[in-house]
Amino acid sequence: MSSTIRVTREFSFEMAHVLGNYDGPCRNVHGHSYRLFVTLSGTPVNDEINPKNGMVIDFTELKNMVFKKIINQFDHSVVISRDFDKEKKGMMEKTFGNTVIVDYQPTCENLVADFAGRLKSEMPAGVSLHSLRLFETAKSYAEWFADDND
């Protein structure tokens, strides 16, 4: 068989962020329990002597990749924009410890695009990043699709 198959794995992490210059309550430091769905596509290995026979990717390999590029950096962090108020930024770095500074407003939409960029370069041969879905709350999420961004 040489069908293209999509495989998805779900990840969860806790993260706080601040939306600078925002006109609602999210301008304050607040956190979310994020859920990230990573979908890859490819053709399953068709080689009976290969230990990965029948797989697009070993789910453990996918897990390790996402942990390395996203979870290990963002879990239990506070994320702020490089443009955020310098005095407050310094206070947050001292107060919260794990502070991630990004070059964008850390909205769900911008985070999912950043995560896609971090993962695209890590894809093994024959496998591509198809989509990401990042839930910020139980009812709200942003999606990134390769077809929309190539």
C-alpha cells in the first residue's frame, strides 16, 4: 500500500502570557492549559525488515520532537513580546523565572504559527507537517495548515 496517511498526537502544557497594548483583560498576566494537536502526513514505511514498518512516524519520535522544540521551552513559562514594556519585562523575568521572549504578540494565532516554524525543519524524510491546532481554552483554538502557508 502506498496511501498518504495523516497521524496526530495531542500534547498539553501550562503557559502564561501577557498581551501588551491589548484593550481587554488579557493585557494582564494570565495562564492557560494549552492543548496542541500536531498532525503529520506521509506514506507508511513498507519494508518488513524495518522496525518502523507500517508507520508514517514512530509516535515516540514525534513526541520527542515536539518536546524538544516546544514543550520543554514553553511549559510553565510566561511568554511576552520583545516589545513589551522594558521595566515590566525585567520584573517578570525576575518574578517568574522561566520567561520566554518572542518577536511577536503572544496570541494563540501567533503561537501556533511559531510552533509550525519550529517543527517544519525537524521533519524526517518522507514526512511533512500537515497542521497544528492549538487550544487556548476548552472552546477556543487557532489552526495552522501547511496548504495555506506554502
